[in-house]
Amino acid sequence: MSWGDVWVCDHKVRPTIEGAVPQSPWILAGVISREERAFIEAVERLQATRGSHARKVDFYLQVHTPAVALARTGAKAVEATFEPDGLWVAVDLTPADGSAGSRFVVFTQRVHAASLARRTPDKHPGATRRPLAVLPLRGRARSGASALEWGYRAPRD
């Protein structure tokens, strides 16, 4: 997989991520672009110190599978929807060269739809596939905690 791949799950309890790629019940939903400033800033804070937390993370998910939707519409049966209960979200942060092993961050609470004030990201030049949908999402944390935590970090040599 690659940096920015987003995995979602609708189980009652967030499943762990073991190995290089999340296994079922995780569903590969789409991608977060490297330009998603709020998400990048939250990850940088997570890497830097324990004292600085991003308690709210807004981002756009470019969905590439019909199995994931924003809300139940009744018209189509989908595996997972962000509303009304939200979904667990994990994001692949594995470096391109893979030398550091697989790394994922996961949201500490379920992620829901949001009304984001900024503009929806443009399609990237040279992108191979156009997303089926671009969903505005928000991950939150409880008071005094971070919205993100490491889901899996390969052991260091």
C-alpha cells in the first residue's frame, strides 16, 4: 500500500492493525492527499511531543470504493457508512521506500461527516483514477487527548 491510503471499519470496537496491511474487517476506502494540511499537522504533532495534541482533525477522504458512503441512502447497499454512527479510520503513513516498515495512525474515536469551510481538493494531475466521492470528515478527541494515535509501528532494528 502507500502513504495516504485510508482504511475504515464499522465494528463496535476498533480492531487492531497487525502486519503490513490492515486485514478484514478493515476496508480500503480511498486516500488522503499529501496536501491535507490539518491531517499533516496533526501527524507532525503526534510525532513531535506528547504535550501538543490535535484534538480535532478535518480532512477530505477521496473514496475509491462503492462499499463506503457518507450516509445510508436506502438506494444502494454499502458495507460501511460514516453516518449516523461514524467509522473507525486508519491511515497508512508508510514511507515510500518502506525502509522503516509499515506505519499507521488511527483515530481514537469514530470519524463523522463535517461541514468544512475550505474548498474541496482538486483532482491531482496525473491521477490514475477519479474518486467516486470526496467526503468532508472530522475526527475528534476527548478532552486533553489527541485525535490520533499510532496503530502499528514496525519494530526498529
